[in-house]
Amino acid sequence: MMRKLYFLVPGTNSKFACGGLWAELKTLALAQQVCDAEVVTYRQREKDTLFLEDVLQGKNLVDVIFVLSWGFDIAELAAKLKRYQVVYHAHSAGYKFSLPARIPIITVSRNTLGYWGQQSPNALIYYLPNQISDEFRNLNLVRDIDVLVQARKSSEYLIQDLIPALKKRCNVFVVDSYVEDLAGLFNRAKIYLYDSAEYWAQQSVSEGFGLQPMEALASGCQVFSSVNGGLSDYLDPGFNCYKISAYSKEYDIQRILKVIANPSPSSLPESFFEEYRTGNIIQRFKVIVGDINDFFDHAQNHPSNIQILTKIRRVKLLSKKISSKLKKKYFSGKS
């Protein structure tokens, strides 16, 4: 039986606009090519959209899986929905909550996969990367922008130090509002700057995936970026990108101007991006959804019986290890 997926988001309008929301709605659209799926809001009611409190009044929820994704709301939602079948679609890592083994986890990056593999060793865990839409391709246009940067998530160093210095030497375009045709803008730029490490450190969570550098690479931009969190999945400094905020402002400027002086659009093969394109994600989604449905069939009649790795158990395991070492040392000394 293929259960219906309800993707829970706080809302879908500009009030909640962010990369995580757009990525989740893209995942919903892909899921609809595999199974029955629908968006459900839980903070505000919206016209022609299901609302969580109304959905929970329904009686036939055994055929439904709730997909949670909004990091700061996960603990509360997981507790609220503990009687139902729930999946966590994990973007960022580092939130201060744990999840029971009954909640499978789908991660958007291998960085996040590793985090939850450690945090929830008894849960089903899968990797489903974010989608890079087909419009992000190198269109071989004239690149009239030397340096492109988006203000949101950029470090103080980038905005207050590096960009003003670069503006004296080259054509810099700073995006500080919504862009309708981001793919077109990437195709006009020689270099794209992205430095999110400071932003995510302030949030105390990780960069979940980092769509923009990937989209820029696919569009032919040379990318100068931080490599924190999910960015480390695909960025390879010295080979497909340059590390930004490296040692000094002067060194950053030197490297950026060198690339501008010898422009050569990023020429990564399409095979590099296949992992993140629609076809591969749909195929992976089919496998993951099939597994999760089988799991919930099993979980209906079988309780979890693997001992949880709690703090107390870790202390006990450490004590056993120390005790075993002392015994070995004692008996080896006697012999």
C-alpha cells in the first residue's frame, strides 16, 4: 500500500519565504510524480490549502504519512503527531532535539546524513539530494557582470570589507531582493560569491545543502564559496571552486581579479550534476517511499526493541570498557 504524503510547512506565502521552503515545495512537486502528495500548513490557514488541525480531525489517517521539515518546529510537531506515521525531511543539522526510531529520516546532503546517522542510529535514514532545476545550465551568454553576490546569508566580511574593495576594481552586482530569473543572472556573471559559514554559526545549525553555489556552477559561473555543512558534499576547492574568506582580504581580491582577467566559464560536465537533476531524484524517491511504506507496515504490529544509545547507556558502556581494560592489565601483570 502506497500511503499519501502530507508535507507540513508553516505557510507557503512570502511571510515564510526562504530556501528551505522553496526546496520543500520542489520536493513536494517531485513526490507528486511518485505518489499522492499534498501540502499542509500548520501556523496559518491559507485558501485552497489543507490546515493541520483540520486534517487531524479526520478518522482515516492510517493511510497517511506526515513529512516534517521545518527544523525549529520538529520537536513540537513530532510530539503532537506521535500517534501517527511521521517522516523527518532533514535539511540542516545541529538542532537540539532527538528523534525516536519510529521516525524515518530523509536527508538532503551526505553531511546531514552523517549527522543523523550518529544522532539516530536506530532509525531508517536515507539520502535524497535537493533538485537543481533544468533552467540552471550554461547558456553561453555574454557575461557582463564580473562578480555576483546575494546579500542574504553573506558574512559581514563579504558585505562590509570585500565587496566595497572589489567595487573599486571591477563590476559587482549585489542582489538584495527576490530575483525572478536567477538562472539568467547566473549566466551573466563570471564569478559568484557565497559565504554562509558566519550566518549558520549564528543560527547554531548547519548549511543544509546550499542550492545557490550548485546552481551557479551549473550555469557556468566560477564560484568562490565557504565549504561549511552541506556545501562540502559537492564543492571541491582548487578543482571546481575557490575557497572564499581565505587568509586575508588582499588574497581574496588577488584571486578574484585573476579569474576575472582570465575568464573561463566553469565547464563541469553534465554528469557532475546528474545526481541532483529531476530524473535521478525521482528514481531515488521511488525506492525511499517504497522502503518507508514497508517499514510502517511492519511497525504497525512490531515494537522497536533495539536498545537506545542514551547518555546513561553511553556512560555504562564506557565504564564497562574501562573495567575490561583494568582487568586485562591486572591479570597480565599477575602472569
